Amino acid sequence: MYTKEAILKLDIATLVFVTSVLWLCQTAALIVQYRIAKVYPGMFWWLVAVIVQTAGFWTMLTVLFPPVYVLAMFGNPLMYLGQIFLTVGILKFLDRPVPVKLLLLIYILFLVFYYWFLFGNNHLSARTAVCNVFIGCMSLLSAYYLFRWKKSQFAGAANFTSLVFFCFALVEFLLFLILIFSLSYFKYSEVNQHPVALLNYIAPIISSVLWTYGLILLVNQRLTADVQVEKEKLRLIFNIGPQAEFITRMSDSRIIDANNEQSTLTGYSIQEVLGKNMLDLNLWVQPEDRASYIDELIRHGAVNQREFVFRRGDGRMFVGLTSGRLIHIEDQQHVVTSILDITGRKEMEQKMQAVLAEKDAQYQTLSQIQDQLLKMNGELERLSAQDKLTGYFNRHKLTEMLEHEIFRWSRYGHSSTLVMVDIDHFKQINDRFGHLAGDKVLVDLSALLQANVRKTDLCFRWGGEEFLFLLTETEYLQAMRTAEKLRRVVETCSDFPVGSLTISLGVVTWREGWSYEEWIQQADQALYEAKEQGRNRVVGKTPQE
């Protein structure tokens, strides 16, 4: 049977006071440490471990209060759970894998043995021995991993903390052996009456203080090392770039730091420029440029990639791409200035601009030439398709247009008609009045005929005194009326240089299946029939004929 007498025979006031102060101090210290270095894995688990162990201790004290004293049976399991969390925190802090299944198995075994000697066989010495051996195992595991940590910069703190856990483990194993061999049921009246009991309570107090100190020392050493690493990284970044870097005090422009590249610009080593005023380096060619730079820094807190002219240590000028930012160091305003020599780039840009200007001029010239060629090609195309005398389309253009019209008819079913025109007795005109007069007749007649057809109708010179008119979108009867109109207009016109004229016309509407050659042939046949019938008339052929 679980009785409170087994626990209450100690100097409980001293125990409660000392242990309470201890756990409170540990918890406060680890809370502070966690807030400082919570980025490290494991810190959270250390804090949880102390909180759980504190809860375990106060749970054991419930034995003082009869209504809830039964809660005391959970005190040691909570204390041991805190010890496991402490080991988990150490493993995570050391970047080692956590054997979750193994730790869970160990904790289950602890609970089995502990509660067996509480309910199955109520034996205080045996329960205490179970706590000792399992806590000793956890402490020994923590000591092992701390000792095996391969980071030399933390070796001192790690070895110290490892030694604390190792010594605590030895004490726990020693107490386990003593309890196993004695197997007596402890009944303490006061702590100082039994050395084993005294050691069983003093050892955790001392070791917890020492491992808390060791862990805090370990964290601080890691923080110091990480800060040093970050400083080295910043120094590397500071020196690795191609630009010169200066850190100056805003109040007096004194240089407090510079990188290696500044030597290329100033001709001074880092040690030589430290403490100098930026004005002493004589970098700024134009004092107003520096004034503008400082003014922008004050107004905006930063300057981004402005171009200024600087002077090297040997007196040579260069163009520098300058950036700057205000920072605070030890509560004083400082300026980080970056200067990148872009003289080569600027020269290249100027060369590229000159090349581009030249290419642009060449392009403009080529464009002008191309425009002229297009105009010339257009004119050549027009001339190649046009009769020089009359301005009508020639035979070459006629072939193209007739093929297009046949395609259009086959797609849309719109009728088109050819009208072939011939000047009656034109040979007599040439013989009587000469060829120049004949040419004048051709020019005047072509103008007269074109004026009396639609703008959409196409006019062609077929050859000699023969003309062809392509009447688009025109049925047979409408084409016949147009042809008769042309005949009458010519017959009644008296403005020709040789007197009156007459013409004969052949009209043919395109029939499906004809080629353009057959179409022209049919129009020529109709014209022939008009001449055979006495000239000065219109003869037509329907598509059905």
C-alpha cells in the first residue's frame, strides 16, 4: 500500500525550500537562454525538461495534502520524463538523430517497473533503485554524446557538461547497487540520519545546477562561435566584391573600416586608410558631387547607383557607380559607401552608341534605297502590264486577270463577259493618213471607250487596232447593251483626226469548263462574224451556244 509516511519522514521543509529555489532558478535561467538562442534546436526541449521536472517535484509534494496526496505517485515518472526531454534536447542541440522509439521503450519499461514496486509489491527501496538506474542510463547517454561531439571550439563546455552527467550517472548507479544489496525498506526521520538518502537527494541538486551551468556555457560558446563565423562571412562578403567599400562615421567622415579593393582606388592599404578623413583621400573630383551624395543620404537614408567622377591615388580619373546607406554602429550614425569603377563599361557604352548611330544611319540609307527600289519595281510592274500607247493593260496582264476571273466565277458563280472591239478599215487609215495619225486614232478611241464603261471594267489592248473589255459581274444581255452603247458612241463621234469611225464588237459570256484561251477564241469568233455581217455591229454568243 502506498503511504505518505515513507516520504514525510524527511526534513521536508529544507528539502522543499532548497529544491524549489533550485528549480525556479534553473527555469528562469533556461527561459532567458531560450529567448537569446531559441534558433538552436534543443533549447526548447531543455526548457520543457526543467518545467516537467519542476512539475514532478511539486507533484510529489502533494503527499502533504491528504485530499490529493495520491497524485504524488506521478512525481517520479514526471521527473524521469523531464530527464528524457533533457537528453532529447542535448541530441537536437548536437545535431544528432533522436532515437524516439528507443526512448519511448525505455520510458515504458521504467513505468512498468516503477508502478510494479508501487502497486504490485510496495517497496520504497526498489522504486528508488528503479529511478536511480534509469536516470543513470539517461545521464550516461547524454555524457556519451557530449563527449563525442567533434566541434573543437565547443570542446571545453561540452567535456565539462559530459563530465557532470557522467559523474551523476556513477552516483545513480552506486545508489542503485546499494539499494539492490540492502533491499531494506527506508523509513527516514530526518535526511541527515541516513547517508544513502542524503546522497539520493543531494546528488540531483548538485548535478542539475552543474549541468544547467554547463549547458548555458555550451550555448554561449556556440553563440560566440556563430557570431565569429558571421563576422568572417561579412568580412568575406565585404572583400569579395569588385567594388571599393568604406565605412565612415557620419559626424566627422572618419574611415573605420574598408575592404581590400579600396587599395586599387586610393593606393593605400587598409591600415593606412583607417582613421583618415574621406576628404584626405582626395577621391571626389567635384566637391559638389560629394555634397549631393551626402545630402541624398541625409534625406533618404540611402543612395542607389549614382555615377560620379573620382580620382585615383595616382591621379587618373575614373567613373564610379556609387551606392551608400546609413547604418548605426554603437549608437552612432555611419555610412557604408560602395564605389565600382565603370570607366571601361562607359567607354564600351560610348563605342556601342557610336556603332549604333552608324548602323542607324546605314539603316536609314538602306531604307531609302529600299523605298526607291519598291517604287521602281512598282513602276516596272506597271509598265510591264501596260500598253505604252493607250495606257490599257497588255496581253500579259489579260492572261492573269482572266485566270483570276475564272477562279472567282467557279467559287462565287458570278457572270463575266468579254467584249472584243476592232476598228473597221483601220489599214486604210494608216495607208491614207500615216501611222502617226493611226496612233492618234488609237489613243483617242481608247480614251473614248474607257470613258463609257464602268470603273470596275478592265480594258486591254489585244493587238493592233483590237481591244478587249472584261465586264465583271455582267450578264450577257447587260453586256450586249454596253457593247451597243460603245458602238453608237464611236459612230456618232466626229472628233477623230481622220473623221468618223466605226467599230465591230464580239460579245461572249464565260461558260463553265472554258479555259481563258477558249474564252478569247469565242470572243474573236463573234467579232469575226460581226465583220462578216458588214461591220459596225455587235454580235454576241450566249453561254449556251
